[in-house]
Amino acid sequence: FSKLLQHRAAVPRAAMPKAVLVNAGRLDFDKGLDLARLESAAGELVRFEPDASPEEILERVQGAEIVIFKEIPVPGDIIARFPDCVKVIQEAGTGFNNIDLAAAKAKGITVCNCPAYSSDAVAQLVITYMLNFSCSLVPQMRMLQSGNKDNFTKHMQVPHFELAGKTLGLIAGSGDIGSKVAQLGVALGMKVIITSRSPKPNAVPLDELLATSDFVSLHCPLNDDTKYIMNKDTLSKMKPTAFLINTGRGALINESDLIEVLKARKIAGAGLDVQEAEPPVPDNPLYTLDNVILTPHIGWKRLETRQRLMDIVADNVAAYVAGKPVNVVC
């Protein structure tokens, strides 16, 4: 990064590109981030706080060469109307399915992302779900909140088991996050199996993974092949004692199918950090089902994780200014 900044220092500030952080509030909601590195990488950094509608996006990108988004939809018809000054779309995250890549390519706009910034945090969240499920921690707390002390005055009223010896199945588990989850699972004494498009020692067919795993965790990107990979059919192949965990993208699961399965107790439960619509609509049953742990996409939201993310964004901007763009997806 220091070499890139040295190159940047040689460029007159007036010639430096303007960058726009379109929805900073989604990233810096607690005002805890240090953006000095990003400010140094760009000639000018303009910051807007709330998420933007498509038309608001058009207003905010005027005069900018580098446009930075966090997870909001950037449809093709809007990209087609971007001013010619826009040369780079920087997604402040790993996934970029919110951006119409074909439209960006047609417009001659480079799209960059930030790989691997949240791998440790997301992997730890997967393990957090499993630890909670293994000791029924959330149901125990709900019982206490309702005045029920039976777990203290009688025998245990809820499931309580060790993770050692259990099977952890990672769908598309050979990527960075999946590999870290696997390492943590092995450290806890679990047997780890994965699905993979390339040969791996612990890779098995999807049907076998679903039928034998005590925990199934999703680690695939969202695309046409993986949308609703978990549906009524695939969910029916899971053990009734198994738990489903999704920290990837909400549309990897057909949510209505999952709700039906959870209500019927055909699987033990689900830990969901992502949902089809974020936030879920107010009457979504996932809010109240007692076999669900629901979190508001917190996997990437730890302060250290978000700071790392913005430092990678700064590095990407500095690399572009130096004429050597990195982390290019389109």
C-alpha cells in the first residue's frame, strides 16, 4: 500500500479521481471506522449516509470516477445512465450479485470487490450457531425469560450434546470461509465433509452430505446454479436431528420451503444470518419460530472486520490510481 501511495503522491491532487461512498451508513453505522486511508487514496471522498434508491444513486455518482457501494442493488438500467466520468464500481464486500456486471462491462466500467476480509468473523459465527444449538442456549434463555426454571429444578428439558464426533457438512466448503469453518470444526473434534466441483479428500456428493450431516452450512456464491439450492427436495434429505446454517446469501434457501419444514419439525432448526429479503418483512415467521436463531447479517459487522474491509477498499482505490487495478471481477 505504501508504494501505491508513493505513486499517488507523485500525481497532482487536482488530477486525483473523486470517489463517492454511496451508502456509508451501512458500513460505518457506529461512526467507529477510520477512513483516513481511503481519503488518502482518493483525491476527494464524498460520503452519503443512507442507502440509496436507483434514482438517488444517479444523483450521488455525478462527477465521480470511483463509486463505492455496500450491498444495495445497482441495476443495469441505472448503470447505463451513469455519467461517463464513472470508471470504477467498488463493491465494499466479497459478493457482488447486487451489481449488474453485464451492464458495467457494456459501459466500460471496471468492477472490483474485497475478497476474504470477513472470513474469520463469518467462520466464527458458524461455530457460534453450532455451539448454541448443541446446548440449546437460546431455548434455555427463553425459558428463564418466561419464568420457567425447570432446567434448574428438574432434569434438563432441552437437547444438550457435544460437537465432538458430529458431522459438519459444508456445501461448497473448499473456499476461504468454508476452509476456516472446517479448521474450527476439526479442532472441536467434528468430522468435516464438503461438496466440491474439484476432487478433494473429504468431498462427497450433495445427497450424501445432506443425509449424513448433523450440521449443514452453506458456503457457495449466489448464482443461477445455486439459487434455492436448499428447497423442499433437498431439505427433505436432511436428518430430522440436523441443523441448517446460512451465512452466505439468503436466496440460497427457498425461504417458504424452509419455514414449512421448520414448522413441521422435519429438521431440528436453522441459524440464519442472511434472508431472502433483508430485513425480513415484519410478519415473517422466522422472527418467532422457536427453532430458529435469526441474526441481521452480522457476519461482517464486527468493528475489526469492517475496518479491514475499508482498508482493502482503500488499497483497491490506490491500485486503480496507480494504473494497476486489483480484485477486478469485471
